Amino acid sequence: MLATPASVAFDRAHAHPDAGYRQLVAETDGEVIGTAQVGVAHDSPEPGQGFANIYVHPARLGRGAGTLLLRTAEEYLADAGVRDVYSWVLDEPAHLAFAARRGYRARRSAHFLRLDLAHGTLPPRREPPAGVELVAGSVFADDARPLFALDAETVADEPSDVAAEFSDYEHWLAETWRHPLVSQELTTVALVDGSPAAFSLARADGAGRYSSNMTGTARAHRGRGLAKLAKNDSLHRARAAGCTEAFTGNDAGNEPMLAINRWFGYEICATEVRHVRTLG
């Protein structure tokens, strides 16, 4: 997951007011040794759901930071009316045991994948089929509503424990499309007869790291290879712009997307397991 000081500050400042988003840190002797991202799943049609993702520096484990962060997060979420707390947990014995001792139950898994853009070989670009055009996301710089509609449709079908419904265009514009890590030039959109049908939303940190934040296709155009076409174009744009590493994430059960990423040359570099605990 890409992050910069600017993006961390931006996430805090532009979180939806209904999300109650909080960034917690644990310190010892002035050193930050742990962090937590906490909030309410405000865009879910089912109320009472929230999240708390806890991370402690590997060299600072065993000092109680994780326990303190989690207890603080749960108390905050309980006061906000959250009933079910979801948490991503690294797929390693110590982390899984920590979650289990605190009443969290394992659900599904998701992978982080890495591609060596500097030394790997991307599949060659191919000519889009008739009626399909590949354009940079910057084409929608002045009016991104068509991309918002496409993103909302694909997110609604994405595998998840907590359903999401995008309905607030202005917030999406501020939080997603104008995020400091989002690169509209490296983002690729596949147009069918002039309308967005598939896209690959790109992020870049300015230090050679690129990530595919979301790749998806409108329901009416699935099965035509448009997502693969868009993602390949975006990766070529990223390499030409000087990016040396590409990252993406996949639900472990999303075999079609995993197959596409294996085709590109991505390899799994880490795995997390989604956990849930019912408070009370």
C-alpha cells in the first residue's frame, strides 16, 4: 500500500464525516511504534459495521502497543454505534494468534502482489478491438462523473465482507479522484463507443512505486478482456514514466483477477486475513 506524508494527512482531512475516521498511534519514549486506522463503514447499506486495522513495528512487538491500540479503537467504535468490527490481520502465526485471543474470527484472505517493472517483461500492448479506445484518465479531469458511475458499479460487485454503495459524487471526487497519490495520466480508461466501459485506476508515490488501486469493467461489457487491456496500458504508461515497482491487491477468491495478474507477471508478496468481532 503506497503512502506518503501528504497522503496520510490527506486521508485524515478528507475522510467522509460519517466515517468518523481516526488514525491512532502508539508511542514509547517519543518513538511511534504502532498505528491503527479506525472508522465506521458509512457507505455500507447495513448499519453497525466498522473497521480497525492495527499494525505494530516488527522490532517493537511484545510491549503492549497492539493491545492498547485495539482496546482504544474498540471503545471508540462502540461509542459510535458499531457492532461488528472488521480487521485485516497479517497471515503470520503471531498475528493470527493475537487476533484469536481477542475474540476475532477469521474470514476471507487477500493478497498483496508485486511486479518488477524495472527488470520484468510486460505483455506487449495490443490494438484495441473495433469500437474500443484507450485514453488516459486525465480526459475526465473536468468532469469525472462517467468514471464515478463506473467505479460505483464495479465496487458494488467486488468481493467483500462489507458491502459498499457509492452515491456521493462530490465526496468521491475529493477523496478518490483528487487524492494526492492518484495519477490521472497513468490511469487508463477503455471507452466503448465513447463511454467508459473499463478502467484501471493508478496511484504513484513519485519515488518509483506504482499501484493499481482499482481495476474493473461495467457489467454490460464483461468477458471481453477490457480490464486486462486497460491495466496493461496503464502498466506501460507507468514504466514509461519511470516507475520501477508495481503493486496491486486481490481477494484470494477472485480467481479471474488473480489469473490476469499472473499473466502480467505479478507475484504474491504478502497475505492478510480478514477477521471480525462482534462487540458486547
